[in-house]
Amino acid sequence: MPLDPVARAAIVASLAPDEVVDDPVRTRAYECDGLTGYRVRPEIVLIPRDTAGVARAVKACHRNGVPFVARGAGTGLSGGALPVADGVVISLSRLKTIREVDVVNRRAVVEPGVTNLEITAAVAQHGLYYAPDPSSQQVCTIGGNVAENSGGAHCLKYGFTTNHVLSMEVVLPDGEIVTLGGDSPEQQGPDLRGVFLGSEGTLGITTSVTVRLLRTPETVRTLLADFPSIAAAGEVVSDIVAAGIVPAAVEMMDTLAIEAAEQAVHAGYTVGTPAALVVELDGPIEQCDSEFAQVKAICDEHGCTRLHIAGSPEERAAIWRGRKAAFAAVGRISPDYFVQDGVVPRTRLAEVLQRISDMGDEAGLRVANVFHAGDGNLHPLVLYSAAEGETERAEHLSGRIAELCVELGGSLSGEHGIGTDKACSMPKMFGEEDLAVMSRVRVAFDPTGICNPGKVLPTPRLCGERPGTYRAHPLEEAGVIERL
């Protein structure tokens, strides 16, 4: 159902002509994020240049009751930036200025369109860096990192985005501009910064972020180790943590993921090995040397079949290139795939991977596994072919894997978010009262339900559940479908 002409005119008039895209062909570029299995073409795409422009666009949507979805680089993997058919996408791609670098206080003020890696590049000359490092850090933007509370390979030691953001300038769903947080990590009163961070764009739009910067470690030691089984590699991870060692990163890849990565970037991984671990330590030289020796000994105790120690920055970069290329590289061995994101206790890694393998066999689909082994954050990739009619089976298997993580004492998501993909699974993890509280928080920020509707919380339109703000689908309004 097209927008009301009066509402459409008001929204278009809120920005300059070159900040508005309403051609049906051009708006298709915004119809999905990295979860390409879900696509909706937005009515209008707005691309403001600054915070004031974002506020004007949001106010126009608010006055006219038009839903809007904020969008960064579109690299999200849970359908969090999926548009609303009769709504607006507000792209933040032009807000890409690093406003300030405060070396003395180790912080920087950046706009949401700045990529994750650009922050480190801008402060490296001062011996500083920005710790969160999602695999897509070359292209994903800080606004999206805030929305999803992104982590990355080094989250085991350094935490997630929430641990590195001091404050945010935010445009609320009615167009008001506010600051959440402050110059210090601890603030008086309710932690609204914490409430907003990770809310997946459902409480407003971030237009500026003040991030914490860390000193570059004195030294970094990295190894790549092969193992005869996933179970053996998992035991190594448990023993490293039990020894009191906190690595900067512990990553694991299975046979399929290694095969895909090697085809793509030739990083020196062993094709055919059942499991490979990437272990990285950083910090003072003496401490790293001592702990690195312990890690090598633990690897040997569990039947390591090959151990490669990076002898130069170039070799370290190659190891990480193989790990970080894995998601995109899977496209070399499968025409389509879903990336799932769940968390289980470290001690249940072998069990969950066996269960996933069994579920894949039952569905007749392959599953590649890449994960942050140190904190049990899994990234199973369900491989399928849409051309061969496997989409529904793959989507069902992906959902079962997410819910399996909850069954084994974990959670639906570690860092990719709930979005559209896992909203229907939320009752598997949260009770009705929990979901009702989340809904009340959301309504407090967005009483009219126009800010990224249909995401995170289950709604009757999505899956027959009661909790969550309900917004009728255009097909329901047209009488084509009925509400359950």
C-alpha cells in the first residue's frame, strides 16, 4: 500500500532533493541487509548529511505516522535493517566524520557512518586503537555496531561495543535530539546509554558516538593449530581458560569453513583438518612469552597435528585474513547460506556441534562452523540452494539451531542481534512477563511504534505471539490476509 500523498510530500520536503531517493529502481538497493533471504522495498530512502537532517526526517515521519528504519552499511546478519513496505529508510552513510580525537583522555567522537576499522586507522599514530573488531570491520559502521552491540574476535578479553562506548548523541522517535551517557564510564541515574546500546535501532537513531580508545599492546603472539576433532580443540579452549590465561582471542573453524576460506584468500590453513584454532595473546612481553609457552603445551597435550606460530606481522595478518574471510568465502562452496549466531557454555561446544551436524544431516543440508570459541559464541552457516527449493528447509534449520543454543543453557544471539530473523524464537528464551517489560521500555521511547517496527519482539503478525507492539501488515489492511 503506497504512502498517503500528504505524508509522502511532507517527508520528501523535510530534506534537500539530493537527500531523497524515491525511484523504485534505486530504492531496491536498500531492500535487505546481509540477511538476503528477507527483502522488502522501502517507499522512500532519505540520506541526510547531518544530525539536524536526521532529526527533520524523523520529525516528518513522526508527525505523519510513517514507520522508519535506520540503516548503516547494511552488513547486519539478522534482518535488523529490513525496511517496512509502506515506510522510509533513513541512511546514515553521509554521516562519516571523525569529529574529535582526544589523545590525553583516550577517546574519540565519531559519526555513525565511520567504519569500525577507520577509528583505529585514525588513532594508530598515537599508539591507540579501538578494540571491538567484527569480521566485517572494514565495511561495518560504528552506528550499526552500537545498534547490535557488536563484538568480534577479541571480545573474550576486551568485551563488546558496550564496554567501549561512553556516550551517544541520539535522535529519538519523535525527532528530539538527546545525549545518553557522558564523559566517564559511570553515570548517575538510570543507565539509558546501556538501554539504548544493543536495542537494534528500535529506540532511536544514533548520530554521534564517543568511544574509548586503548593503548596498543606491547606485543602480540598468534598461533594457528590443527586438531583431529572438534572435541579436542574444545578441550584446549577449556584448559587454556582453566589455567588462568585470558587470551585476546580464541577462534575455531571446522573443515567446511577452512575449505571455503582457503579457496578465497589462501591464508595457509590446512584443508581437510577437522578443526583449527586461532589463539592470540597480547600484553607485556614477559607475560605473553610465559603464557604462550603454556598454550603451546596445552595444544600438544590434546593431539595438535600442526602448530604454526606467526613469525611476522604479515603472517599474523594472513592467519586473521583466513578467519575473517570465512563468512563471505562460504559463497564459494554454496550458492546461498544463512549465518546463525548463538551462544552456549564453553563446556558444551562439542555437544552442540554434534547436535548441529545431526540436525543438518536430518535436513539434508551442510553446515559450516566458525565461532568465537573462547566465549562460546557460535556462527553456524547453513548452506543451501534457493534455486533447488531448499530455502524453507534452510530457514527452519537455522531457527532450530538458534533455539538449540537456548536449550543447552545459552542464548539466541551473541552479537548479530535478533532482528527479523529470530523474533519468533524470543519466547523460547524469555517468559511472557520478560517480553512485556521489554515492550514497555520500547513503548516509553516510541509510543507510536514507528521506529524499526517488527524487529526483536514477537508480534501477532510475525508469529502468533501476544507480546510486542503490533503494526498491521499492508496485506492485512488490504484484506488479503487475516490476523491470527
